[in-house]
Amino acid sequence: MTAAHRAMTQLESWPNLVSGSPRCAVGRSFGTAGCDIVHFHANDAADLYLTRTAVERLLPQLRDSTAIRVRPGASWITVLLDCDDDVALLLTLISVALKEHDAVRGPEEECGGPRTARTAPPCDWEPRAIPSPRAAGPVAASGGAHHGRVHDAWKAVGRMLPHSH
């Protein structure tokens, strides 16, 4: 059993956490109703949504740990899971995250803002929206846009195939 599996087994017994698929659709998440707190994307790491305020407040301590990866200005941190001490650190930080979320969330709010206005910022695994070529302007009725998409698809396939003529 990996360290991530040990952490997930313990989190299943926490009364206010719900397990499911993360918004990024990679791995497994635990969170409160409507807000992901922790994502397990691999067997050796977990991404934790602490909030930007908590990350900034705890930054000196977080940087002292070799098991934690923090990007400047981020709301999410990554906890590397190699041993039981790393699992204990993750569980402690999840407790901090839950308290932080409770402190900023009122009865009509989720993830630090009104339900209709805000959700948790995306974790590092969540794909960014890629604007479609059609969003740039109106599509010509002649079918030229279809031709362009086929050409773009062939260019993409050509980049993936080895060139050995």
C-alpha cells in the first residue's frame, strides 16, 4: 500500500469530507460539499488547496519541508508522499485547510466566495481552456473552416510521427 493510499484510507473516516472525482478529472479528490480540498493525482503526491492567504502565512514553514512544493502566489501546494511522516504532514495540512475554508466561508458560501460567484482555483492538473478558432470570429459559410481544421489536424499528427524519409 502506497503512502497516498494510506492517506486516502484515513481521509475516508473524516466525517465532513466527501470523496469523488476531482474537477481536473485526474485521480481522486476529497473535499467539502462543493469544494475540492485535496487531489491525489499519483501514488507519490497530493495537491492541497490551502488558499492563497494560508500559503502566504505558512510560507516560511512550508519552504522548510523537503516534502512540499510551493509556487509563488499559489493557492495549491504539492505534498510529496514517500513515508508515514509525509502522510502525517499531509493530514495536518488538510486540517489547516479545512479550518481556513471554514473561516472564510459563511453559511451561504463555498470555497471562499458566494456559490454563484467563485469556486476553488484550478489545480496544476486542470487543463486550461484553449480558445477554439471559431471563437475568434464568424465562420465563413463556404466550408473553408472545415478545411482549415483538417489541415491543422494533419499538422498535429505530423509533429507526433517520426520523420525518417
